[in-house]
Amino acid sequence: MSKKRIVALIAVCALVISMFGMAACGNQQPAAEAPAPAPETAVTEAAQDAVEGDIPEGLEIAYYVSTLNNAYHQGDANWAIKYAGEAYKANITVMDGKSDNKVMAENAELTLAGGYDMASWFVWEGETIQPTVEEAIAGGMVSNMFYQTVGTIQMPFIYVYERYAAIKMGEVAATKWNEWYPDTPIKYAVIGWMDNPTVDVERTFPFIEGILSVDPTAEEVGLLDAAGGTEAAYAVTQDLLQAHPEVNIIYAESNDLVIGVMTALREAGRGLADGTPEAKCLTEIVASTDAPEQEIIEIFDPTSSLKITMSMTPKDNAIARIDNLMDIYLGNIDQHTLVEINTFDQPIDFWNTSPEDAIAFFNDQYMGNLTLADLGL
């Protein structure tokens, strides 16, 4: 059994364990019980309490994002600043992790030393900052965690369910490829974070599950790490095309990564669709995650092979993170209990999502002003 398959098995076991409660081990994630409905954002009672004067003005919040080189995290940060300021008259300091575990750990030390009132923690390797976060909480810093757990700490957790959207992406990609090229076997690759258990559980393996549910004979030709960002994704895609030019479904696990993937494809004369209303992809179908403006535009471009994505919800996530901190402050939620608040990704693709719906979703979640004209429609 390959090392990657062993990692997959461990991730699945952690998922099963989490169904019966979070055990005392890091980075185990809760399991969803049913496909998510369209998310509805609701402000909790905390916002009204703030208006009534129960929350002081000027609270200082350290707000963690993975990298500001990613459009989703830019949107998340912008919504956090806007919402915290308008609903609570609180101040946000964005802690940019720069896609670097060392920087994320340094940010945690800066947060502890900075005397913040609150922190919404998000780092790739939560166990590395556990002692710092424990010290921060012991000192009175109201805290929650986003997307991934912080070691074994029990505290409120804003968790993003992505697996249903990822399964759908895999199903769509495999269905379209087999419809167009029934005599060309599916060869798929995933480019992303190959040592991140949460990404494995929420993106990588659900996407593969979706492909295999349509075509059990589909063959994996690469699970490639590009944690370094756009340049890393560009380099590993070049290597992939050299080693496996037959690859015909590629999943880039974030917006900054898909930029590198599409650049490498185009330099190789690939990354194209036929320009017809069907947008038949010529050499591969590309899927992504995040769905910022340029990605939405490209998905509806009938000449591009980037045709599928799932969007995180920066507005919903930022509101959930900030409201939860305020509920902890007010004593509505226990700081030392694992309380799960769920948000859900939204699948978007050229064939099953109307341009109008994609634009409405984007403009709401990303503070956008996209129009049909921007999509060439």
C-alpha cells in the first residue's frame, strides 16, 4: 500500500471517529450527515447585544487567513473588517499566513504578545501553535478556530463542509469526459496540499470519490503537492505533463494554485475548449476551488478548459467567525467546549450553473459587481 493510501485510510478513520465525538487528537474533523442546503447567513443575538451596549466598542481581533495571495482569503478578510466594524465597532488585524507554516506560527506569537481581545485562529498545522493558543486563552483572549482544529484544544469551531461539493465536481468532470471521449480512459491528477488531513477529507478524496462513482476504471496519475502556491503549482503541472501527457482531469485545490496550473497548460498548448455553446474541452477538464471573479469569468469562457469550481463563502464564513467570538464573549457559548458551527461550499460549473446564479452568488459573497457583460454574455 502506498504512503498516500495510508494517509487516506488514516483520514477516513479519523472521520469515522469524529462521528462519535472529537477525541483527544489533533486535526480530526467532524462528519457531515446530509448534503448541505444553500447556506443562509443569520446574525446571531450577539449583534443586537452589541447595539444594546453589552459589548464594548473597540475590541481588537486577530483574524487568521491562509494567504492574502488567494482571492478567497482576501474576500474573507474584507468581510471580517466590514462586518466586525459595522456590527460591533470592533477592529480587525488580518494575520496573513503567507502559505507558510513558519509564518503562521510566528503570527501566533505576535498575537499572544499583541494583547488582542479576541482571535479567530486558522493555521495548517494546529498542533504547532497549541501551547501559544492555550496561553492566550488562559490570559483571557476570546478564541475560536476556523477550518482546522488547533491541536487537542476544545473550543468553538467554525467548520467548512466541502466534501459534497467536491464529490459533485468529480462526478461532473467524469460524466462530461466520458460523454465526449468514451474511448479515452480517464486519467486524473490532484494538485494541492498532500500532507493536510483536512484537505484530504474535504477536497482530495471526495473529488476522487466523485470521479470513481461515475467511472470505477478511472486511473490516478498524480497526487502532487503544491503547498508553496502559484509557482509551485506551475512547476508540478509542468512535471505532470512531461510524465503523464495523457492526464485529462485535473483538480487544483485553490484559486492561487489553478492560476499556476492553467499557465503551465497553456504554455504546453493545452487548457482549451472548443468555443462552442457546449464548451467541449480539448485535452483536459480542470476543476478548482474558491471561485473569485477571474475564475467565474473563465469558467463561463467557452474557450477555456477550466470549467468547474466550488466556492467557499467568504461572507458567510467571516460573519460566522465574528459572531461566534462575540457569543463566547457574552457567555452564550462556552470558551472551553467544542461547539461546531457549519458553513458549506457551493459547487459551480459551466453546464449545471446558470451565469445569472453564479454572478448573484459571487456578488453577494465577494462584494462583487460582476455582470453578464463581464462574462461576454
